[in-house]
Amino acid sequence: MSATGSVGGTARREPHAPESTLGRKPDYLHAESTLRSWFLTTDHKRIAILYLASITGFFVIGAVAAGVVRLALIVPNGAVMTNDTYNKAFTIHGVVMVWFFLIPSIPATFGNFLIPLMIGAKDLAFPKLNLTSWYVFMGGALFTLVSVVLGGVDTGWTFYAPLSTAFSNTWVLPALIGVTIVGFSSILTGLNFVVTIHTMRAPGMTWFKLPIFVWAHYATSLIFLLATPVITTALILLIMERAFHIGVFDPAYGGDPVLFQHLFWFYSHPAVYIMVLPGMGVISEIVPAFAQKKLFGYRFVAYASIGLASVTFFVWGHHMFVNGQSDLASLVFSVLSFAVAVPSAVKVYNWTATIHKGSLRLDTPMLYAMGYIGLFVLGGLTGLYLATLAINQHIHATYFVVAHFHYIMVGGTVLAFLGGLHFWWPKFTGRMYVEAWGRVSAFLIFLGFNVTFFPQFILGYLGMPRRYATYPPEFQLLNVLSSAGATILAAGYLFPMLYLVYSLWFGRRAPANPWNAKGLEWETASPPPAHNFLEPPEVPRIPYDYPIQAQETRDQHR
Amino acid sequence: MSSAPVPEGAVEGVGVARVAHFETVAQQRQAATLGIWAWLITELLLFSALFLVALVVRIEHPEATIAAARHLKFWIGATNTVVLICSSLTMSMAIAFSRMGWQRAMVRAMLATAALGGLFLVLKGYEYYADWDEHMMPFLADRPFALAETPAARLFVNLYYVATILHAVHLLTGILILLGMTWMAARAGFLARHQNWIEVYGLYWHFIDLVWILAFPILYVVNRSS
């Protein structure tokens, strides 16, 4: 500790003052410090921090609602709370987690922060639009929270007609409006990423030098642009029907509620990949860094991202196998759904091949990444069960489905989110967290997650339907086990929140590249200066230029 | 997109001022153009979903759809189509003038575009009034629906309202943005700094026109047959 904080007359103690301000421009956190400089910022890094703070808040709300659901399901007879309360609790959990946490989670935070750094740009292409998207997001969230405060919604996150349009007596309208508005924020983020990746790359940064993180976000952004408007239309039709009786789904006049499901899943299945692809991008950065080895099959992983984003548009019917669509349609959707497994498996095999004979360091981000790979495989394989027509008849809308998508959404996306948060935390904040605590949190979450959700596979297979407040007494043991796991999981979530915030003030100062990782974001200081790079970064010869390289690359460059 | 913008500095006083986070003006222009195209693709899917619903309603209830479509005011819709096509012409002229640096002519062409857009909305408003008059607003509790004996006709009529209102909202937003931009574009030096705004905005205006060109046959024409 030398002349910290004494230069420039600012003796005030700040959370993370840079080591020396002599001859160095202040980093993005310290360039300005007024409230206005945060809420009217156009710096992609600050906007990422705004998003990070807001989605953390939504995650807490969604997690509390999940806690309420698990509390209710401890007893089989639904004695803990009324059925209405239970319905509202799982709806809030679903709405908040899907629309306000999972969809923006990685793109709006890490994507926002890192894409310009990774491609060597000063900012996203449209910085004001980027800030607008955050305000749109918060505006939409406000509507949805209003519906919660007024008394809640009980339709489930899927808002199926005619329950949402004609029968529910709860505050559906503000929730629908909120979700519609949030869609625009997704579209604006996706638009910004697509344009940025196309036009803002540093000289020499060709498409096949881009990190997979960028490829994954490009694929995600295409889904944002092409799928989100369809749900906007579907939600507008619901809003018009519920508010003004200008409806097209009402069966009383011959309308077709299944049509709403088609429109809904045309977005909401691709939305699964909005949630999953960025996580895959994160894992593709962490694994090579902690194996110190070039990513195996770089081009295949890149193509697999685009492949997933394409195939995902043609599988929505697998959510509707029992809803009366034709056998032929079901058959085609089933086959196409199996095709999703191919690019997914390409990624998993390439990560494991990267780990093979690597020089492994099992630090916190890598522990999360390995947890991700294992849980994603389980979630993905059980997805194949659900894509199989005959088995689907048996387990449709049971806890098997709930367990399956939580293995993808929590075991996948949330673990990737936490892994990425630990990986880039030094870059975001300039501080290191306590490594041992990080490892404990990774273990807690992996343990808590499996205890919570594995019993749900069994429950679903035995026939327990999802969204029911009561169940036969013989299912109690597994339900109690699941609720017990949820408490471990809750502790696992709470712990990183505490030690990460602690590190802001008391953490060790982070060097520019604490993990010895490759990628342009590690070339600049931690935290980066306001305009990202003090001098234009030099684009490396090949991506993931780690000391250990796979045989094929050595042959190529010999 | 067909005719490329004039190279930077080719015409005196026409160009784009670089914003700091772009390296070159060409990059900035490219980003703006790609940005608006990405937005338009999103908009296209927004309306496509509605057109898909129209198709499904037509397949599921052909008789009721035809009965409802015969009540639409074909000639108002047709006139409005011509009005919007003319507005696209004036918008294209505004773009051409902006490239040549003819600021005054450009501003007039923009005002003409906004006026034609306004005319469309007036005609559309009159059409809604006629619909109301003929009891073609089934969602109004105090006005019994003219086609009450074919309940499914409601579905098509409702869809017609959602689609045309959504289009009208786009057009109204477009007119407001256009007027605001015209106000700025009338000032000295505008073309030297923001010429590409006119190009980018023009794409949006043409798109609103295009959506109507699709909506008119889908709602008014196709369903009248048989």
C-alpha cells in the first residue's frame, strides 16, 4: 500500500480505489461518482453493473417464492397455505425467474460488459439504446411487481388462454403488460449485440478469432430478434382480449386456445436457448482457462451455437404432444427435438476433451463449470425422454418435467452464471474474493441442487403432477427431501452474495489477469478504464492460445 | 439498400459526424443501417404472427371470415394503400435530396410524407367510425354485433382491429418521429452531421408502408372471394 487515494485531493475512503492513480486514467468505476453518472451512463460496463444489481434483486424475489412453494409441499394435504396462495407463489416464482432473471441474466450483465472488451471495441454500437433497454426492463418489471403487490397472479408463467383471459380473477393484466414491455428490452439488447459483433470488431478480429462467448451471444441475439416479437404479439392478443374483449382465442366464439400455445412456445422454446446458450459461452471460456489448454474443436463449438439457435425454432410442438395436435405434427416435432441433442452433445464432448490432459486447476469458476457440465448432461438426456412420444404421454406435465428443466435452467444457467461471476469478478470490480469460500459455495450449491431436484425426477416418474398443491401421502418423503435440499441451496446462494459484497471492501486487489487466461478482456486493467483499452489491443494469432494445445492445432501450425 | 449512399465528402455539406466510440464514419453508417434492418426484421415477425393468426382463423372458420370481411370498407383500404405508396415516394425523394444536399427540398418532402401519413390516419379513423355505425364493433356491450348469428365472425373482426390498430400505432409513432426529425433537419448544418438519419428513418417508413401492403390483401381482399 503506497500512495493510495492521496492523489488528486480525494482522501475519501472508497470501496475500491485503484492502486495508484499517478499517470493512469481512473477506471470505469471511478471515472465519475455521482448518482447521475450511474443512472444516465452510456458506458456498457456500468450498464452491466446496473443490470447485475437489478437481476440479483429479482433472483432473490423468485427464490423466496420458490421457498414458499417448497414450504407448502412439505405436507401432502396442502395445510400450510391456501391453494390460491400456493398458485400465486409458483406463478411469481416462474414469472420472475424466467422473464426477469434467466432471460437477461448472462447476456445483459456479462454480455454487456464483456462483448466490447472481447472484440476490442470501445463500447457497444448503440450505447444510448443500451441504457434505454435497462430502463425498459425496469419499467416492465415495475408493472409485474405491481401485480404482485396488488394481490398476485395465479396463471403460471405460461399465461395460457382462456385461464388468463376469461377465468382468472387475479391481477393478470399488469403482469402481462410487464412481460410484454420486458420483451422490448430483450430485443434492444439483442439488436445491439448483433450490430456490435458485426461492425465493431477490432482490426484483425475475424469471426473465427472470436471467443465462443461472443459466438454464443451472437446466436442468442438472433433468437432475441426473431422469437421475442412473436411472444409480444401473443401477449398483445391476450391483453386485448382480457382488457377490451377484443379476443381471438375465446372458445365461446369458436376461437382456438391452442393457437395461443403455438405462438407462446414459438418464442418460449427458443427462449430456453436464450437462457442456455450464454451459459455455454461462459463455460467455453472457463474450461480452457483452468485447463490452460486450447478449446478443443473451436469451430465445431462455434457452429454448434448457431446450430442450436437454428434448430430450436422448429421444436416448439414438443410442449403440446397431448394438446390435440396431429400425430404427424407430433412425430415431426419429436424427431426435430432429438436433433437438438447433436449440437448440445458436440459442446459437452468438446469441453470434456478440453479438460482431457489439461493442466487442471480446480478453482471456484472451474468447480462451477464442472458442476454445469454434469448437470447439463442429466438435464439434456432427460430432455430426450420427454421428446419421445410414448414416454411423454406418461410423464407430461409431471414433476419429471419440472426436474428436467431445473437441471437445465438452474444446474445449467445459474451455475454458469455463478461460475462466470466468480471468473470475471476480478475484472468487474478489481477485487479478489476469498477462494476457499468460493469453493465451499460451489459444493453447497451442487449438493443442495441435487438433493432438491433429483427426487423430483422420481416423483414425476411415479406420476405426481406439477402445479398441484396436494399429493398422495406416499410421496411425502421425497417431497420433504426436496424441500430440505432447497434450504441447502438457499444457503449456497446466500453465501456468495455475502462474500462477494465483502470482497468489494476487503478483498485483495486483483491483477489484470488473475487466472492467466487468454482473451482481450484480460489484456486491459482490472477494472478496465472508462474506454476499455488505453491503447488498441493486439488481436492474437489464434483464439484460446493456451500453452497446451490439442494435437490438431499443433499439426496445423507446424 | 439498392443505391449505396454517396461516398463521404463527395457532396459539400453532406455527411455524418463521427461519434467517439466508432473508429470511422463508414463503421458508424454501417452500424446504423444494420441496426435498423435488425429492428425491421423484428417488426416483421411481430406482424407475421398476426397474419398467421388471420390465416388460422380463415382456415378454421371460412364462412364467418368471408361474412366479416365483406363488411370491411374495401375502397377506403384501397385508397389508403395508394396514400401510403405515395408517402413512400415522397420519403424516397427526401432521401435523394438529402444525398444531394438540397436541404429545403428534403424538408418539404418530409413534410409531405408526414401529411400523407396523417391523411391515412384520418381515412382510417373514418373507417372505424363507419364500422361503429354498422355495429361492427362486437366488443362494445351496448351495440349488438351485426353478425351475431355467426359467432366466429367476431374472431376475424377482432383480429382486424388488433392488426390495424397496431399498424396505426406504428404509423402515428412514425409521423411523430418524422415531424421531430424534420424540425431538426430544417436547421443549418444538419446534413453535414446527420445525413444518415434520413436514410435510416426512410427504411422504417417504407417498412410501415410494406406492412400495410401485406395487411390490405390479407384482411380486405383475400377473404372477399367466393
